[in-house]
Amino acid sequence: MSFLQWLDEPSLKTVTCTHTDAAKYLVSNMLTVGKSYEVKNETEEFIFVVDNSGKVGGYYKTYFE
């Protein structure tokens, strides 16, 4: 599936954000602790969710459960 179609396609699953304590990047602007997010794609290291901006963003899996 092309990344251009991720917003239009159905979600794979739903995950909940557990923390936003990032060492290098500012994640707290786009993720809220305790909020559930729709997963659009997933790799070994990253998970792509529809974040607080309404767009698809890629984040480390360590932020979710």
C-alpha cells in the first residue's frame, strides 16, 4: 500500500500512548498520554499512526502499548 493512501484506508489496529518522554525529539506536541490512536502501517521499529495533527506520523514503538 502506498503511503499516499494511508489516511483513506481502514486502520490495522488501535494502540494507546503510554509516554512521551523522548530523548531527542519533541513528541508531546503530537501524542497525548492515555489517548488511543489508529495504526495505519507498522514496521519492525516504527508505527505509523494518525496523530493529534490529523496526519499520519511515524513514531518508535516504545511510545505505545
